[in-house]
Amino acid sequence: MSKFLFAAAAAVLTFTAPMAIASERSFTHEGVTYTYSITTRDKAQILEGRTSKGGEFRLNVKNGWVEGYVNDTRVSFRAPREKAPAQIAAR
């Protein structure tokens, strides 16, 4: 379960567009591929998908929290903070 929470946090970091449209995305973590879609509803981003090992998940990201279900187990954790892009001063 903790491996998935790390991977879920990584998935949360992979999206940055506030109004993301539903399109499949994927990433691989420790040999497991996570495929998911992101939709926006009621000011929340919803990540819904599956793993290459047959697991399913649905995560709601809103107000700095991630809540949802992973293989029928409820999860809740603080969303990772986005890092501000580096600013380069030009003279």
C-alpha cells in the first residue's frame, strides 16, 4: 500500500493544468505502470485509473488533499506541494 501512495503522490505531481481534460496519461514506478485519466469537477481534479498489475484507483484532489480509493481501500493524504518554476533574471 505504501508503494502505491508514493506512486499516487507522483501522479498528483504530474498534472499542472487547472482545467485538465480527460485524456489518458501514464507513468512507471518500480516496475508498475499506472495509467489514468484526469477530469475536473466541482473544483476538484479526479484521477481515475488502473495499474499494470490489475489494481484500480480513483483519487480526488481538492484544497490540498488527496482522498479516494485504491483497490477498495480508502486513502487520504496531503497533496504534494507544487514547486514554483525557477525564475531567471535577465539584464
